[in-house]
Amino acid sequence: MKKSFTLIAMSGAILMTSCVSKKKYVALEQELQDTRSTLQKTAVEKDELETKFAKIEARVADYNAKISSLTDANDEKMVMVDNVAAISNNTKEKMRETLAKVDQNKLQQATTLKDSMNLAVSHNLKSSLDDSLKEDEDISINIDNTVVMISISDKMLFKTASYKVSDKANEILQKLADIINSEPSIEVMIEGHTDPRTISNAVVQDNWDLSVKRATSIVRKLQNKYNVAPEKLIASGRSSYKPLVANDTKENMAINRRTKIVLLPNMDKFFAMLSAN
């Protein structure tokens, strides 16, 4: 009897020991699986980070190459003009050549490099339009913060109270189209302006209507006849609410009846193209 009890006790101890070992084994197996999963996840994250880092390195190398291409040749090195435009030294030299041809009275009024750039571009732009228009009061040109603004009197483009583009505007529009088409990145806004005299007929409701119709007529002409890409063009009308001078005389009202053409070009390419004329 005593022997039987001893055997039972020993069997129970072995069974308990076997049970504890199995639990530990399962726990260790689970820990191993978790470690493998974490390691695999870390490896994937490492690959993703290396890919991102490689892309960043490639971008940095590309930027460095671009910077080197600008600084390797002194003549093409880009410089800032009064913090409003980046132009090359070649273009600055062309500006100096142009300024030698500009009216000296106007040149004396240019007190900054920006003023000189505006004067040079204005001179070349007028020359590119038509030599006979250099001193014509019906066209005014100025540049402000790299934006070229051309104001053309309505008598050069339209008949009184009409939005049909006259034939005498063809030469001006052709030259404008040549400038616009020469620069892929350029955008153009055509802005119609009227005097305050009331107009209303079968086709024109009021001055708002007339100013917009004049702008869209110029846009259509540039697109359909002179092959300017339509995505470059914006048509807008300001009616009589942005006058240049007081509408108190016929002469002043004539000044306010105008079409404003706003060009937003890359100044360096734009000036280089104009100076070649």
C-alpha cells in the first residue's frame, strides 16, 4: 500500500513538471513569433526609409546641378534686380546697350536698377511693336514687379461704342502675339476700360458689357488669327470704374477709353527676346 502511494505521488510530480514546461514552451514560441514579426516590420520600414532617402539625395543632386549650371559661366549667372526679378549678366549687358539709346532725360530719372530695367524693357517693347510708335501717346508701357503692362487707346483698336476689332489693329496684335508666343510660360490678361457715358443698344447692354466684349474680341483675335494658345489668355472688363484721369473733359475720357494688356513673363527670357529685335 505504501509503495502504491509513492508511485502515485511520483507520477503526479512528473505530470505537473511536464505541464509547466509545455506552458513555457508555448510562451517562448509566441515570443519568437512576435520577435520575427517585429524584425520583418523593421526591415520593411528600413527599406521604405532608404527609398525616401535616395529620392531626397537625388533631388539635392538635381538642385546642386542646376545651381552649378547657373554659376559655372559668369555670363549666365543669375542676379537679382532690386529683389523683383532674376536676370543674367548677359541680359544686364544688353540692358546697358539699350539704355544708351534711351532719351537721356528719361534716363536721368531712373534712380535704381529696377528703374533702369523698366526703362530698357519699355524701350525695347515699343521698338518691337513699331518704330513709329515710340513716342505715340496712344500706347503706354510700364513694368512693375516683373509684370509688363501695355495700355492701348481704343481708337487704335475699335470704333466708337463698338467692340469689333478694326483692321488697323492687326499690326499691333500681330507683334503682341509674336511676343506672347515666344515665351511658353507667359500669361496674358486683356482688360477692357470705357468712359462713363451711358451706352445701351441691341447688342451692348451697358459699359460693363462693352468693356468685357472688347476684351473677349481681342482674346478671340489673338487665338483665332494669331495662334495664341487660349490657355494663356484671360479676358476681363472694368467698365468705367478704373479711370486713369478724371472724366471731366473729352480729352480725358478719350484717355480712359483703353484696352490694358498685362503680360506676366520670365523677365530674363523676355528681355533677351526683345533685345534681339
